[in-house]
Amino acid sequence: MVSGIPTVTAEPEIERRTVSKVSWRLLPLIVVIYFVAYMDRTNVGFASFGLNREFGFSATLYGWGAGIFFLGYFFFEVPSNVLLERAGARIWIARIMITWGLIAGGMAFIAGPTSFLVMRFLLGVAEAGFFPGMILYFTYWFPRKYRARVVAALFLAVPGSNALTAVISGALLQLDGVLGFHGWQWLFMVEAVPAIILAFVVLALMTDRPAKATWLAADERRWLEDTLEAERRSTVKAHGHFTLRQALTDARVLTLAGIYFTIVTATYGITFFLPPILKSLKLTDWQTGLATAVPYVVGTIGMVSWSWSSDRRNERRWHFVVAAVIAAIGLIASGPLLGSLWALAAMSVATVGLYGTKPAFWPLPAEFLSGSAAAGGIALINAIGNLGGFVGPYVLGWLKDTTGTYEAGLYFLAGCALASAALAFVSIRPQAPATEAGAAGAVRPNA
């Protein structure tokens, strides 16, 4: 992989050429977009330093506000993804980016707890559909055997964004008082601008489907369309044709949602509370930003390695289970180490596991869903799963206020990671014949 771009060396020339062109055309733009999206949803962790001083937020209120983003996401995720499938990714993604950029910037003008909660909820509404839209978009462009790698390329934006956001946010907080604005206001205003600018880049560069890709040669378009259509036909033959309604009630979709919910609970509990946990070491805002970047750099390296291993072995179940267990071990080890920099090492182990689960998980829905069913099913999995983004920060904040320490909250997050591993171990099985799959309702990864 070069800069997160998948390459293959043992495939026919037209395949290598086509996948390389598609990768270099689409993946850098998509990774940058998701990078900015993730920055705007998680920078509240650094703004919390100033918000807590300005408005006296408790850890519970802050956790509620950090997590309420995902309630807005939950209610509007499925309709947004269905509209993307119908209207086209180019127009719909640009619309999402403009609205989320405006609301992210508007966070600079909150005046207390109520406006904080309202704006965080609206930010989730604005961004709803973006991530599942990207997962769906990959199914339009990449054959099945490349998808763990392209999902990993997308997820490079997550630890990468957390690392760079930590550094940038720490610097922006130093602008406190400049032009009469607090540092946390500068943070929200400056970090919202890239989303609005990139919306117009999307309109210029993103292509909805291979049939419209004038930047591919005719034989490359034909190979890509034929390959993807053959995979869609094999999916329908193996699992039957799903309507949107069937996808939203299918046991496999709901099981995947449960798996994702538990691992997301652990992930966002750390994402939103790692800065205040490290701040308790009496670091400055700038030092906290640098320290927070460390686990995400380590997590990035682990995630890329995990994705290559998953694709090379064509295996998802064990890669997910082992990664989730590693996350739990790191979180458990962090508890007794709080108050020292050794906790940072344990958190780094946890991020390797947390981010390692993602490329093994997201190729699974497309194994039995396509078309509008894939749009709705992927969105439902992400919507239910991202409720964990509400539960994790809220419970961690509540436990901190109740016990006076973050230790119990870290054990709770570790329990969620172990629950996700157990659910995946029980429910994900090697692919079976279509009749068995339909009867058992199990989640079927690549065999």
C-alpha cells in the first residue's frame, strides 16, 4: 500500500491499471473529506478545556453533549443514505459537507448548556449519511477483494485526524483573547472552514459511477463494470434479492449492528475523553495535544497492517475478534496506570485494537446486500452502531462524576470491547450455501 492506496502485483494488467486509477482518483479525496469530518465531530474534546472553564460543564454534561451528536446521526442516517443512492454521491456528499461545516463553525457561538446540546445534535443531523455513504460508494468502484484495504484507507483519516486535530487544536487554544474570541471559539471557527471549501472540490472531482468515469479508458470502464456486476449477481444468487424493507429487518444486519454498537461504544469513549484524561496529568493544552496524538499514530500503523492481513487471508472473523480483545486488554491496563504516562502506552495498545476492528468489519454487509438494500442496511448498521458514540462518552462522564476517577469508565469500555468480540465470535461464520444462509440468518464473511 502506498499512502493508503491499494495495489496488487499478481493480477492481470487491466485490473492493476484500473484499480490503480480508481484508487488515486478517489481515495485521497475521500480520506481528506473524512479527515475533516472526524476533526469537526471530535474537536469538542479539546474545546472542553475552555467550555468547562467558561460554563462550568460537569463531566456528565460534557459526555452528554459529546454523545448527543450520534442521536442526530441515528435519526437521519438511513434516509440520508437512501437519498445518496438515488441522487448520486457527488451532489449529496457536497450538501452534507456544506451543512456540517456551517454548523461546526456555529459551535463557536454557543452560550451555555442548552445551546451546546442543540448544536451538537444538529451537527449529527447535518453529517448523517456521510460515513455509510462512503462505504456504499466503495461498492460502486472496488471489487470485493479490495474492500478491507480501501476501508482501511478511509479509516486512516480517523486516527490521523485525531492525531493532527490534537496538535492543531492545542495550537488554536493558544489564541485565547485574540480579536476578543476565546481559544475554543477559534478552534471551532477555523476547523469548520475546510469542510465548506472541500464541498466544491467534491463537486469538481467526484464521479458517481464507473459508467460516468471519462477519466477511465473504455476497456477499463468495461472491465470494472463487468466485474462489479458479476459480483452483484453472485451476491443475489447466493443470498437472494433483498428489498430495502427486508434489509432493515434482516437478522444479519441487526447482528452486525449489535457488533458495531459495542465496539463503537469503546472507541468513542476514548476519543472524547482521552484529552481530559491526559489533561489530568497537569499538562499544558499544547502538551496535552501532543500526548493525545501518540496513541492515534500507533493505532494507524496497526490498522493498516490489520487490513492487509485481512484481505490477504480473505478472513474477517478472527481479525475482528483478536483486534477487539487487544482493545480490551489496553483499556483494562490503562485503569491502574492513570496518573502516569504509562497510561499513554496502554491507550496506544487499545487504539491498535479499536481501529484494527474497522477494516475487518465493514466488508461484511456487502457480502449479502446490494443496491438500495445495501444503502439502507449499511446505514442502519452505522446508525445503530453509532449510538455507542452516545453511550460511551455519557457513561464514562457519569462514572467519572460518580467515582471521582476515570478508572471505572475504562473498565466499562473494556467490557464493551469484549462483548463485541464475543458477539462476533458467535455470530460470524464461514460462508455457507445460500439455502443454509437463509435459514440460519448468520452473518457470512468471505470464506
